[in-house]
Amino acid sequence: MSDTPLRLELNAEAATVGEEIKGKVTGDPAAMPRPGATVSVELLWRTSGECQSEERVVAQEKLSLQGAPPASFSLRVPGAGPMTYAGRAFAIDWFVRLTPERAIEAPLTVVAARKRAAPL
């Protein structure tokens, strides 16, 4: 096994509700689980702070890691999910998580809508 871990690469660090998140699993082929192994890529949100913490997986895709990386995935942010929030009492954070033998997470910001640039 190589010292180089698997990595999650997202096409964007922010998404709007209802938007599709695309990315890929990369890394040294020697770091991949056994040939033909299936790993899970999950989209989830997590609360933290003074309140009781909670975690909810809202989308999931199974990937069969055959051959060398990268392996692509696509997950959709639900329209009814909470948006990223950082307050005094609590926070809501979003992640894309890869679960081979140990979890690997990539942070993500979810907003209601993006402001569109005015046409020139």
C-alpha cells in the first residue's frame, strides 16, 4: 500500500439547492482498495455547536473501483435540504464523503441561489 491516500476532487466548492455535484476519486492506484472493491460516495450535512449534533446522508453513489483512478461520481443536493450556516449557537456544514476503509471528506457550501452576473 502506498503512502499516498485516496482523494476526493469536487468540480466546485459551492452548490445551490437542487444542483448536481460532480467530482472524482483520485490517488495512487496502490492506495485503491482491492480490485473490484465498491466504495461509497455520500453527500451529507452535519450540525455542530451548542445544540445536539446531527448528521444526515441525503445522496449516495456506489463506485466500483476497477483499474486505475480517477473514478467519477455525481450527487444532487436536495431542494429541501438545509443551507450551509455558521451562527453563534450552531452551524450546518455540508460534505462529500468517500468511504473505503476509512472516511475521506471534502467540505462544500450550499446556498439558496447564486447571483448571476449582469450581461455586458
